[in-house]
Amino acid sequence: MMNTSPPPVAACIFGASGGIGAALAAQLAASDAISLVYAGGRGPVAQGAKIRPFTFDLEDEASIASAARAMDDAPPRIIIVATGLLHGDDLRPEKSLRDQSGDAYARLFAVNATGPALIAKHMLMRAPRQGRLVFAALSARVGSISDNRLGGWHAYRASKAALNMIVRNIAIELARINPEAIAVTLHPGTVDSGLSQPFQRNVAPEKLFPPELSARHLLSVIDGLGPEASGQCYGWDGAVIPF
């Protein structure tokens, strides 16, 4: 019987030095459906025979453009942006309006919204114009405007809501170029990582995912998406998260 399985394709992870990104890179590299994994980060990334590491700075567009050019010999058909920022030095989620600062908004928008938009700019302008193509960026349920019942976390919520809008715009434009292309945002759940560590106290153990489990969920969601899903935000369980 003739083998009708599609040929393996290349994939790319921006943010492969983080917990979820590293797990995504490793699981993609272990798949027979993937020929090559470009794994990018500011720090060390997973190693492997099918993994090609690269470095980039999310706040340096020239580094993103350089990384995209280096993939021209095997353009990826799966592009995942697994970057994100919630807290850091002098940066904490706001509990009230009085805690807001322009610096926090600028930093979070640069990393959570502008950075992924520039990755899309440089990766998708070089992407195949025919056949299945997936661009997925990690968002967060707290970025849903209609689902916001608690308030707070102003800059983070706003930056993720902006990311959802950016990816909706990308989906509309991609459809004109490649009808089989898909652009979505994904909510990975609460993952046991440095990003969520200070906020895990009230999370039930069964709802705190190891990065490897979250990565499996996300890749399963991606595998099940068709062009009609483009422009939406999906949870780790495959459910649509309303904007």
C-alpha cells in the first residue's frame, strides 16, 4: 500500500529557553511528522539531532529578522511564539489602579504584544504561500475582555488582549495570502514555571500543569485546527476563549 502520509515539515519555537518552549521543542523534535526544529531563546535551549538552536532578543527587531533569514533553507510551517512576561525586577501585577505605571505598560507591551507581532512580520513574509501553515502565540485567559470578572493585573491583561487582536489581524491578512494558513493564540493553562511561581498558592494541584503536559495539550490543539479556526484564542483543552 502506498504511504499517503504528508512529508515531515520544519517547526520553529521562539522562546525555547523557557519551560513551555523547551517542552514544545523537545516534543516536536521527537515527532516523525517534524523534520527540523528551530529553537530560539536568549539563553541555552534544548539540544538534539533535529534541533537547530538560534538566539534572538524579543526587543531587538534586527535579531528577529536575522533569525528569520537563517531559516530560508527550510522555512517552518509551524511557528510558535512561547514568550511572555508577567513579573520581574520592580515589575509586579497591579492589584489596583494606583499601582499602575507607564514603565510597566511599556515593558509588558514590548514583550507580550510588540515582540510577537514583529516575529510574525519577519517569519510570515517568508513563509510558504501554499499548504498548511500555523502561527500560534501563547496568550492567557486573563487577556479575555469579556471573561474579566476580577480586574487587576492591568498591564498584563491589556498586553495579552492586544496580542489577541494582533493575531486576529494576522489571521485576516494570512487568509488572503494562503487560504490554508492558521493564526491563533493559545492559553496553556497554569504551568509550573518561573512565570507563574509567585502566584501558585491558590491553584489546585490538578490545575497546575508541568510544562511537558501543557506542551502536549497545546500540540494536540494545534494538530486539530483547520483554517476555519484562524483568528481565535484556544485554551489548552481545545475550547474557544472569547475575546
